[in-house]
Amino acid sequence: FETAETYGVEVINTAEAASEDVGVLHTFPSTPSPLYQRSSSAFAKGAGAGVWDWLRILHGAGMLLLTGITPSLGEGPRAAWREAATVAAQLNVPVSVDLNW
């Protein structure tokens, strides 16, 4: 988080995984698309509707960045992703989606 903060990125309301890789990207010569492993990310480990207080988290936010990978992690992450986007829309917070591949 320190690197992000040096560039002026606020890292409030974040979750840190202790001693675990949050995400790993594998590329293979025989496969045209990369393989993402996100099993230790905050969304993969405990996400679901109602887990985070999106009204509080997004209040006064300049933007919400969502990834295209998150909904594929399962129903819980998909529900939290959808909930975050819905609350952002209610608060008129712009949403950016990184679709990756």
C-alpha cells in the first residue's frame, strides 16, 4: 500500500492478506489467454452481499474501480461486486471496470 500512497492513491477501506499471494498471473506458450489465480484475494476469501458497508466506503469517493475477474470468483464475489456498482450508481460515483482479457 505504501507505493500506492506515494502516488496519491488513498488506500482506506482495504483488506490485506497476511503472508499470502493475493493474485498470481500465469502465461503459457500453448495458451492464448493468461490464467489468473485469485484464491487469496479479499473478494475470493469472504465476499458476499452485505459484507462491506458500501455506502460508507464510497461516500465522497471520486471513483470505484472494479475488475472483470472478480465476478468469476464465485457467487459471493459476484454479489459484492454487483452491490458495490449499485451503491456507486446511487451515490453518482463513477465506475471504472478493468475487463482484463
